[in-house]
Amino acid sequence: MARQFSQEQLRVRPSSREESVLCTAQELFERTLIRVRGQLVGSVAALEHPRRSSAANYGEVFLRDNVPVMLYLLLQGRTEIVRNFLTVCLELQSSSYQTRGVFPTSFVEEDGHLLADYGQRSIGRITSVDASLWWPVLCWLYVKYSRDTSFGTSQKVQRGVQLLLDLVLHPTFEGTPVLFVPDCSFMIDRPMDVWGAPLEVEVLLFGCLRCCSQLMELAKQQQQSRLLDQRLVLTHQWLHDLRSYLLKHYWVTSKTLQVLRRRPTEQYGEHQHENEFNVQPQVIPPWLQDWLDNRGGYLIGNMRTGRPDFRFYSLGNSLACLFGLLTAPQQRALFRLVLHNRDHLMAQMPMRICHPPMDQAEWSNKTGSDPKNWPWSYHNGGHWPSLLWYLGGAVLLHEQRNPSADLLLMGQMKAMVEECYWSQLNQLPRQQWAEYFDGPTGTWVGQQARTYQTWTIVGFLLLHHFLRVKPEDVSLLDLEEKL
């Protein structure tokens, strides 16, 4: 779709630097790759990091940081590195009583030995939930793309899947189909009042269960197992219940909010469930009216008894599109919301991790006065360039699945992603591929941001691949596609 650009927008479109920036980014990416036991296994978190004697861990291989790395390697045809990474993570899957089945947050080789971190070295000493949920997703995407079914059906992979499912699906005091987690247990790794059932974790759980099912179905084709059949039935039921729950309680539009505001409260008994979580109308923030506009929609950040979190989280909503949790019309409602709030979510450095940020007394009370998370910084409304490829991938994958749907909207979304790509191409090399950006418009390099951050570099390369090199490769991200 043709689009008129303002003079200000045209100023951010370089003409001849694209190839030079790409070459530099690819060279930097190659430098991030490290070896374990003589084999390439993945990338360090950042190229410039303190010496190993320091407490900082940016020289380690983080599972969550390597998600875009592994996808980019698959698109390059370097599948052996991806398999090595998955194998090392599998080898380090925890076998201790309390964390049995958990995958490591990060690992590093020292003096010939592998050292894994399950949270004991992190700030706050919290185990990363997202690392474990990402592993089956990466494993299935590797098997699907490389056609290496022998790896997917191998005993070690199937055992790893079962150990993780034992951990995720075990009985708890929580009666809902969500995974209950503490604060700081995923990408939001500092106190941000995200404990409970945060969106990103629940969407990742959906993707994890979907990919575990695909891997088990693969094994079922080669061997009949009563236990495997039972686990598949349980996983499929959990998937159905989880999706229904998230769409019922997390998805909001201007219409659903109208209904929510008028629901009765203080309801007792199992048959009266119009307002299951006793949400009072006073907790619905006034900024939502303009934020949602008339045709926008999104998944809220959390649902807790009487305390829903209406903040917008970019990663959770983008993954909900990629993983097929949202229906096609809901995805288009999300795209309309992003377009309507483009100045907030994209601004100078696309894109903002969450909105709106907490400030004043709320910031002090809920973040523990964390100076890294002051308003408009880090995870409290900061801008993370590594998030743009998730949204770009969601837009392109939606267009691939629904080529005739709302051509005007999709043309506007693709034009916006394109402009954001040029904006990053212009800025990131000058700003040394920083980790995150501060301020209401994301203009300043983050106060404590690491430079030459791997997922900033690889996120840019992934988006370039989907926009320029081979757009049809976005089908790699399609979890619904079978072998």
C-alpha cells in the first residue's frame, strides 16, 4: 500500500548505508558465537562485558537471549549449532528435587566444566521460568525446519519433554490453568509487580505445550505408548483450557470493558460467575478509553483476584499472534491498537516493552525503589530494539496466513514496520547496539545499558531477513505448521 511520509519521517530513511550496516552487524554477530567443548553452541549476551572475575554474567550463554540467535542460525542453514545448543541445555536440565525439569537460565564453560545458573547467581535469586518454556519451542522449530526427526524422537529429547511437563502440569493449590510465578521470573527480571500469572509467561506456556504436543506426536508415530497417549490427552486439554482462559480474562476491547465495568461484585457460589475475580470498576484506569479507541484490543498484563494489571506488554502480545493464541480478527484488533498508539509504543527507538510506566509512589512501592527501573527506563516503560522483530514477524505471518484480510490495515502495519526498521538502521550503529533506551520517546541510551548487546544485533538481522531477504521464511515461526 502506498503511504505519504512526512518530511520528518523521510529524514530517517538512509539511502546507501544499509549494506554497510548489515555487514557490520553480521561481523558483530559472528563475534558473539562461542564454543563449548570445542563446538559452537550459541552467543554470549553481549560482546562488551566485564572480565570473568566480575560478578556480571554477560559473557554467559543465556537461553532466552539465544532465541533470536537460534532462529537466525536456522535461516542461515547452520543447524548443527542449534542442535548443539539444544543438546547442552538438555544436558543441564535440573535433576534436583525442587527444580527437577527446569532448564538453565544461562551456562558457561570454565576450566573444561559446564557451569549452569538456575537463578542462584541472578539478582534476587529467582529462577527464570521463560528459559524452560522456550526450550521446547526452539526444539520443535529446529526439528520442523531441519527435518531432523531422529533428534526430536530421541530418548533424551522425549525424556526432557516429559520432565518439563511433570514440572509444569503437576497438581497445585491453583485451580486455574495458568502457571503461577513470582516477580522477576522472566524477561521482566526486576521487581515490577508482575507476580501471579503474567501474560508473557502464560503465552509462553501456551507455545511450550503446543510444541511439546508436536514433539510427542512425532514420537507416537514411531512407537505406541499408553503413557504417551495419556500425556498427549492431558496436554491437549490443558492447551484448550489455557487458551479459553486467556481469551476470556485477558483479552479486552472497548466493548468488553463496558461489560466489565457493569458486572456485579461480591458474588458467591459456583454458578454465579459473571465477575469471577471480583474486579471493582474503580480499578479500570481512565487512560484505557483513549488507548483502546473503538476497534483496538489487546491482552492485559495479568489477572489476579481484584487486581488486574492493565499495562500493555509488547512481547506477550506479539507472541500471542505468532503462537496462534489470538484469532485472526483479534490480531487485527491488536494491530489497530498499535497503530493508534504508535507514538507511545514506537517513538524514537522501537519498541517500548510495557506501557504505561509506574511513577512516583507506585514506582517506589512496587519496584522497591529500584533505580534501574525508574520511569521510562529498563523494564518500566523502556524501549528495547530487540522486541521489534517479534511484532514484525507477527505482522508478516498474519499476512501470509490471511492474504486478503483488511488490506488497508495490513498495508499500514507493514509501512510502520518498515519505517521502524529504517529508524533502527539509522540509530543502532551510532549507539553501539545498546541493550535498551530511556526516556518517554526512547531517545537516550539506557543509563545502565550494555553496548553491543547480542539480541539487539540479531533482532535487527532477523527483521532484515524477513523484510528483505526472504519474507516467506516467516513461516518458520508458525507453530501450527506440521512436518
